Amino acid sequence: MASPKKNKLSQWLDKIQQDSWQLELIVTGFSIFLVLNALEAVSAMRHTNNLLIAGVGQMGTFLSYGWGVLTISCLVILINLILHVILRGLWISAVGLRSVSGEIDFEQLRLTPKFGQFLQKKIGNFDTYIEKLENLCSLVFAFTFLNVFVIISVGLWLSFMALVIILLVNIIPSGIVEIVNLVAVVFLLFSGGVYMLDFATLGWIKRLKRFSKIYYPVYRLYGMVTLSALYRPMYYNLIDNKLGRRVGWFLVPYIILIAWLLSLQVDSHVWFPDDIEKYGLMKTQYDDLLPEKTLIRNASIPSKYVNKGYVELFIRYLPQRDDKILKQKCPDVNPPKSVGIHSDIVIDINSDSKAAQRDFSAESLACFSSLYKISIGDSIFRQPHLRFYKHPNAGEMGLHTILDVQYLPRGEHQIIITKLGRDTVKGSDALIFRDFTSIPFWKE
């Protein structure tokens, strides 16, 4: 016999369930408003996120996953809740129509027997239609937030994989780290794939008796990693009936479909190359044309028109590409800090630290300067005076110099930058100069 407390809880939930549509609409309205503002905030933070990813090396993997999860979650919520509002509007209009017109009177329609029988069979009772709409609206509402938790789980799983690989790289000896990494990646991909297959097939793996004992620890592990305990009751409550199972089959395909639709774009200019940096004009190369919230790609100058005898040149520092080259070029230079997340609170009791910092700054600038060759036409600037510079556009870090172009005639010219890059020469690693970027400008 059910306890009085349980009966009271059931009665309370039944009462809320009858009026749940009001709560759904309130939450939907607020959610759409918040998501629209969140998308603007996410877009505004885009360049900051890209700077962080470029600046923290492998830690950028976690930031990129978080960025992707946040963006896709906002879009899924927006699309689903707009659909929910449309369906709820249809449901409310059907309820309002019922209060005026009652049931459908097929006799008054004076249809032929063929159409009358067909429509009565397909449409049925109008109250049943309203009930189906009610169930569909509630399912769409639950489906929305279940989708968001699934996306978050995928992001957590990818972050877990990245964390394991980063830990192995830092712990395992260099001689066997590649083999261990390969084994770890294969295991994580296979076990994670099985876990996702089980979720997408509504528990098919858990119904295999011979495989269940092996799968159980994997299920528990990824259950903790993905925080699935937060939405597991909703998931199983959804798929324990025929209508819910139909919706459940679309959980994973729906997310894949949304991601695919977001990647679609119309391309009708087939003769226009995707990368025009070498033979075209790019707004990211000119500070006065740089689109809002856009990062400088490789290098930039203030404007494509130069009306004075000098042109300022900024070359961006790209840690993921440059750090390995700098280390190979200047193995004796040791940065005083490491890649990662650090606190601003520092207790410094070593009086020699500032002198060491000054020494490193000079060594670092000399090493950076050796990476580049700058020329305009046939004229090579032998020793351009480079300085560290934080660009005001979005805080991009890099090198800055001012080139004397007074000797150039009026008209079009081009700044050509070559950069040291890693290559294999006669079976061994070597650094050779390669084309990095070129910036056309016009001297007035």
C-alpha cells in the first residue's frame, strides 16, 4: 500500500501536470529571450576565445570544446523552443475552437462516402487531436533540454579524452609515449563509441547478456564523466512508451542534423579560390578595414594607402605554430613561465627575478626577430627593428616595426614576409624560410 506521503506527492504532481502548459510557455518565453542575448554575448566573446585557444596550447582543446558546446546548445534551445511555441499556439487555438464549435460534425460537411470515411479515420475525435497536440508539446519541451544535456555530455567526453592524452604525454617517457597514446585513443574511441551506440539505440547494448558484464564498468565510467545522472531519469521515462521511443530515436540524429545544417553554405563562385591571401586583398590585413570582432590572421598594416614615408607592420605571434620553432631555433632560451592557467597572485621573494625577466625579454626578442625576413619588392630590410606589441584590435600579441618607404615611387607595392618553418632535409629536421604572407599597399 502506498504511503500517505507518496500519495500526497503524486496528487501534487498530477495537479501541476494539468497546468504544466502555463509553466512551459513561461519558461519558453524567458529561455528564448535569454538565448538570443546569450548568442550575442557568445559572438562578442568569440575573438577572446580564439585568443585563449591560440595562447594556451593543448589547454585550448578544452576551451574549444566549451565554445562548441555553448554555441550548439544555444542554437538547439532556440530552434526547439520556437517549434514548441508554434505547437503550443496550435494547441491553444484548437482548445479555443473547441469551446466555440465543439466536435467535428462530418455530416454537416456533406462529403462523399469515400472522403468521409477517410477523414473520420485519419482525424478521428477532435478531443483526441487536442490530447495528441498536448503530448507532442510536452515531449518537444522535454526533448529540448534533454538534447542540451546530451550535447554537454559529448563535450565532457571529448574533454576527458583530451585530458587523458595530455596527462599521458606529460607522464609517459618519450620513447613509448606515441604507442601508449595510440592505444589510449583507440580504447577511448571504441569504448566511447559503444556508450554512444547504447544511448542512441535506447539501451540495446544493455540488453546483450554476454556483453553486459564487460560493458558495465564502461557504462559506469562514462556515466560519471558525462554527468548523465542529471538527465538519466528523463531519458528512461521518455523511452518507456511507444511515443517516447519514437522521439528517443531522434535524439542523436537530431543533434547531428543541426550540426550539419549549421555547416551548410551556398557556393556559386566556383572560380573564386577559398584562400586569396597570396593573390587578393584581405580586410584582416588592414587595421582600418578589419571587421568588428575579427582577429588579425597573420600580419597587418594600418591602411592599404600610405601617405607618409613610413608604414607600420604588425606580425602576430601564433603560439601553437611558433613555440616549437622558437624552441628549436633558440634551445638555450628558457621562458620564465609555462603554458597553462596561472593566478595573478604571485609572491616574489627573489630579488634577481626582475633582472632575469629583462634578460629573457631581450633574448626572446632576438629569437623572434630571427624568424622573419621582410622585403618590399627586391629590397630586403636587413635588420628591421622589431618590438613586442599588443595590438589594440583584440589584444593580439606579436611584433611591431616601422618600415621606411620614402624611397619608393608612387603606386602599388607589396610587403613580403618569409618565416622559418620546420621541414625534413636529408632525413633530419631543419628550419627553412618559407612564404608566410604578403600585404599589398599603395603609396600616395
